Amino acid sequence: SGAATMSVELILFEIQESLEVPQEEILSSSECIHVQAISHESRLQEYLQTRYHVKQHLQKKINLPLKEITFEKRGEGKPYCPQFKGDLNWSHSHNWGTAIFSEQARVGVDLAFKQTTSSFTALSHRILTSYERDILEASSDKADVFWKFWTGKEALLKANASGGFKDALNIQLDPLQQKIITLPPSWGDLNFWTLQWD
């Protein structure tokens, strides 16, 4: 799911077993230090390849070597690039990654592969309103509807740099009609926000 307020660019990439480009060509000096603390190989490849693909996309806009493109965090962890006069976000799931970019809008993205899980009920009480749980219970494909709620809320929270799911119950969605019903009042006009599930 992606949340945005204007036109956006979206990339999708597969996270391979390894990256053919040397780390030194991709990572900034602070990223080189950070990457030394990543001990799990799949997490390391996720970190490296996400930065590689995101920086490759940004390089077309800001014309810097990959290792000079840096990321910092705002809010509760939302990445931003000081050299890019816009907003970006990324997500990964099951060896796939996606990133979203906009020069005019706040953006957030979440990627999840639909899974069946017995924890829908427990999770739904933590992130879904009673209205949303009614939609979920009435659905013939609970996994699909649950993951649309999850990714939609996550993308909106990321776009607002809220992070986590602490405001999840203040967001009400109808994924069957691809509609945002309510948002936290501090987020401003509901008409300012859009959400798209793909």
C-alpha cells in the first residue's frame, strides 16, 4: 500500500542473495560503520540492496555519487535524504523491496505478502476499529482484507512520520472501497490524504 498527497514515483526491486557492487561504492561513511553491526546475512543484504536501489533512483535527480547520498531519520524513524528536496520511504517483505518518492508530497509505503495467520483476531483488536473488524469478519477473504488494513495503516503512519502503530486505532479505513474514513485530527484535512492498494 502507498499513501501520498500528490504525484509519486514507486520502484519495486528483488533482494538478491548478494550485491555485485562493492559496499564502498554505495555506502556513506556512517552507513559503513552501521553495516558492521549487522550480523544476519539476509538483513545485511536487505540494508545494502535497499540503499543501492534507492540511491540509484535518487542519483538521477541529485547527480551525486551513490556514497555521497545520505539518509537520516525524522519523527519515529522515517528516513529522509538531506540532498533530495522531497520525501521518500521504503519497505521490504520476503526478498522484495519497494520505495516511494515525491518532490511535492509526504509519502509512505508498506509491502507485505498476504499470509494466512491465526493471529488475525489478536492483531485486529490492536490495530482495527470495531467498524473495521466488522468488515474483516464479513469478508470471504480475511487474509486479503486484513493485510490491506495493515499495509494501508502502516503506509499512512509512515507518510505522517508517526512510526509504529500507536495511532492505528485513530485511523479508520475501508479497503473494499479503497477509502480513508477517519484520521487523527492533528493530521489535518482528510481530503489532503490518498491511499492506494496494489
